[in-house]
Amino acid sequence: DFETTIKIIVVGNGGVGKSSMIRRFCKGEYTDTYKKTIGVDFLEKEKYIDSVAQNITFMVWDTAGQEEFDAITRSYYRNANGCVVAFSTVDRDSFEAVEKWKSKVEAEVGQIPMVLVQNKVDLIDQSVVSPEEVENLSKKLKLKLYRTCVSENLNVDKVFEYLGEQYVKN
Ligand code: GDP
Ligand code: MG
């Protein structure tokens, strides 16, 4: 099977950089004045994944801001093949909400490949979470951790490559 399309969802509190990350990965664009919603359900990106030697089309779904009202609909989660759980280096609440987001996804879709993302590492000087806390959470939840900076395009592709690889291998 050389044509694989997978649905990836990106969860986490509002403001952590989910829409920016999706846009960065799928379109190669970033703007810090970007609107809260991207106005569409998902963006697509086809990418060759070396480790599994195949092309994967990623359909990456955005939440259009409903996460702030705890109002994400079932259709958002439905048939997801992979999930990014994101928090921000400078938002303590977003870090503390990670476990809740993971449980929510599992309650809707069961066990799917998931990855923990600490975004905005460019703001590490203003960090409100210690590296140890983040590593401990990643161990506790058994989630691989990536530290990203969407604004400088650091590690963003790796997050999605990892999920694509996990999907193919499982
Ligand atoms: P969402 O609510 O999770 O979708 O977050 P957004 O993508 O709307 O981003 C919220 C704000 O964080 C925007 O102003 C982004 O430009 C900004 N942002 C996103 N990623 C980064 C990053 O890596 N570093 C910094 N400094 N700001 C970022
Ligand atoms: Mg958003």
C-alpha cells in the first residue's frame, strides 16, 4: 500500500499554537498576527516518510477555537489516526490540561498514536514549566515528547513524521 491518507487531530488549550502549527506543517507559512480560526476544517500535506519508505497524506484537522468553550464536536475526533497534544512553554494552564486532553481523545477514539508537544520554546526564558516537569509528564503518560517552535520552524515536521510512522507500523 503506497498511498496512505491519515487524519491527524491537534488538541490542547487555546493559544498554544495549534492553528499555527497546522499551517506551518501543511503550508509552510507562519504569521504572528494570524486569526484564531483557519476557516476550514482541515489542511492537507503529502510527505514522503523515509523511515517507512512511503508517501503519507496528512489531513490535519483544526478546532476553530471551540476548545476554549469545551465544545469540540464528535466529528472532530471521529476516525482520527493520530493526535498531537500541545501545550505552551509560557502557559501553565495549558501544561496542566494535557492529561485532560489525552483522556478526552481516548474516550472518543480509543488508543491511537499520540505525541506530546511543548511549543514556543523560543520563549524558554519566560518558561513557566521546568524541563523535569515536562519530562516526567511525558513518562507518566507514555507519550513521546517533542519541543517545537512553530515561529522558527523547529521540529514541527518531526511531530507529524512520528505520527505517520507510528500509524504505518501499528
Ligand atoms: P491555537 O489557539 O492553539 O490555535 O494557537 P494559535 O496558532 O492561534 O497561536 C496563538 C498565538 O501564539 C499566535 O499569536 C501565534 O502567532 C503564537 N505562536 C504560535 N507558535 C509560536 C511559537 O512557536 N513561538 C511564539 N513565540 N509564538 C507562537
Ligand atoms: Mg486555533
